[in-house]
Amino acid sequence: MEEKNRVLNWLTIAYMLLAFGLFFLGLGDSVWQYYKKSNQPESVTSFQSGKEKATSGKFKEAIIEYNKAISLDIKNAEYYFERGNSKYELKYYKDAIRDFDKAIQLIPDNLKYIYMRAIVKNDLKDYVGAIEDYDKLINLFPKESDFYRERGLAKSKIKEYEGSSKDYIKANELGPEHNSDNDN
């Protein structure tokens, strides 16, 4: 038993020296990144690869990576959301909405999921659908002036001028300090 403990102590010391040496030589970060990558689920690896591709503007390649991530973890709303963003960038609006719908189904009160779906509905000229999403956002976040402003714009597109005017007035009452670009 004592011999076994002594060997374990020496192995621990050897490992620490190796780790210190790798960090000292500037290789430690690479080793750590490899360790992290090899110990995470494959869905996360595919998702991160998709995010990197999307950041580089390679949206079709990003979608392929998001598809892999989703096939491995069908309950991760963020995977659907990011795939929807890539589809939106490619102007695949209806496909983007399906992904945002799925993300919202998994996490119903997520601001960015609902907001992005409203934006796509606006682009599709589905102003009634966009207004429904802005209604949800306003119910969840009643002090966000941007939501009133954008709902007002959508209402004006369907010639609902009285409601549009009320939304613009409310947005102005809340002021710029109450918009989604600022911390509340």
C-alpha cells in the first residue's frame, strides 16, 4: 500500500512538472484547448464550429454544423436559434421562422428568439404575425421602448394608424434609456 502511494505521488509530481513545462514553453494553452474540446459533447463541438463559420460569413457551412449539433441534441434551443440566424442571413426566411418557432417552443419567453422571429416576419411582410410577437415581447418586457416603436411601425404597414400612433407615443414616453440597446 505504501509503495502504491509513493508511485501515485511521483506520478502526480511528474504530471505537474509536465504541465508546468508545457505552460512555460507556451504550449499549455494548446494542450488545455485540446483537453476541453476532447471532453465536451460532440453536439457542443459542432455548435461551436457552426458559430465560427457563421462569424466568418460561411452561413451554408454553419448550417451544416448546426444540423449536426441538432441531430445530437434536439432539445437545445440555442442550436435552432443560431441555425435560424444563418438561414436568415441567407434570406431563407420561412426556414428561419421554423427554427425560431422550435427555439421558442423549447424556451417560450426568450427575448432574442421572439424578437428575431418578429424581425423575420416583418421582412416577409407578415405584419400581423410581427405584431403578435411584439405583443408578447411587450407583455414580457413592458419598459422596452424599441418594442413599442417597432410594433408601431408594423401597425402603420397595415394602416392601423391609431394603434401605431399610441405605440410611438409610448415609446417616446419610455425614452431611449428604455430600449434593448441599453441595460435596464
